Amino acid sequence: MVVDTPPPLDFSESQAKQLVDRATEAVRGAVARVPNAAPTSADASAIAREASDTLNLAIFPSAKKYLEYLRERGEADGPFARWSEAERDAYVRSKTESFAGQEVDLANSEARWRYINGREVPVPTERGGYETARRSIDAVQNPGAAGLTVLEVLVPVPAKTLLKGTQPCRLGIWIGKTRERPSWTTMRIYTYDTPPTAGVMTPPF
């Protein structure tokens, strides 16, 4: 366990909605400031909403919301959908211990390109772990063939860790699209800055 008392899974809808609304505006502002060709206004809005929905699941998790999230993104046939309600609750609880209920620093959100039409955009090397969504593994592994375009949204969120208590962290949310799937969707999530030996539960995306 990351913490002595597992985080609750009964955060209020008003809390979650407030986070999504605030995050959407903050992320839209960060996306608009991307150097060297910011996305169009329509793309910026779609990216901001997707990043906010994903952040909402990390901070205010619930098995019901996660199932809806997967279904909306074409992953209704995965193992999570076939589990019992108790199994879903246990899985979501175990994967969200590090970030559930944490305070998000939206004022310092940033955004940067990682891929544009299959071409990787160099960024500084940073330590971090990641998790890749099932639907986007092929695209991330074969960016050129997929025509992958990814904008990474970076949001500071403290992480509760297994061995070193609460540590500074940034969630790097990859919002991407391909030639075959031109709608912006969360493809990968990084956890940056935490010590490699600390032990962080990556959100289940």
C-alpha cells in the first residue's frame, strides 16, 4: 500500500466537475502557449478537454467513471469491463493511490509537442515511469507508420509514494491522434520527477 488508509472512491461529482472545468481552462491556456506552431483553437479545446477528463480520473477516481471512460474510447471489450464490480473497485483503488485527492497545480501546467505526423520532437531526457493505453500501443511503438501526432500536457501533482512519502511530481498526459484515428485521445501517461526507487502507482490509462 502507498498510504496507511486507502483513498476513498466516493469523491463528490461537484468536486470532479470543478476540477474538470478549472483544468480545461488551464490546459487550454498552456496549449495556446506552445512554442513554434500551437494547435488550432478547435484542437486546443479538444486536447484540453481530453487532458482534463484524464486528470479527473487520476484525482477523483471511481470504477464507474473509468468504465465509462474506456467505453467512450472504444475499449469496452477489455478485461476491466468483464470483471465484477468488486474487482473493478479494487483495481482502480490500487492504481490511483498515488494521486487520489491530491492538490493539482493548474497554474503551472505546460504543453509541448512530442510527435508531429510521425516525426519525433526532441525534448530533454527526464526520469519517469509511464503507462500506455491498450488502444494506442501500436501507434506509440510505430509512430512513423501511424502518422502519430502527440501533444504532451504536463501538470504538477504531488505523488504519494511507497517508500519516500509525498514527493513532487508532474503527470505528463500524451494527447494524440493518428491518420486512422484522427480524434484526440489520451495515449500514454508519464510520472516525472519522483525518485526512481520511491514507487508510484501510475493511473490506469
